[in-house]
Amino acid sequence: MDLGDILGIFGMPPMPGVLSIPAIHEKLDEKGNDTGGALTQSTNKFINELIWYAEALKDKRQQGLPA
């Protein structure tokens, strides 16, 4: 059973996007800055998707449950 299944049990719809950061020590410099820009780009994509899902779910919840 994966996390998506567990979230569904609690009535929390999972989103398909994943923010995976392999080899974080290679992505950040000593001060914590993104060295190549890829980390910032993938993080922004994930956050934008999260916001989209939150807004979509909020709109649907305001409409109420289907009969």
C-alpha cells in the first residue's frame, strides 16, 4: 500500500506530482543556494501544481457533494 492509497482512506485525494530531490548535496552550494537552477524549477512546478489542486478542490467542495 502506498501513500496515495493511505491518503484516499482518509478522504484526502493525492496529487500526481512528486517533488523528488536526489543527491541534494549536489544541488545546493555551501550557503544553500540552488547551483544549477533545476531545483528551483522543479520546486516551482510542484508548488504550482499543488496550488492548482487546492483551488480546484476548494471550488468543488463549495459546490457540494454530488447526489
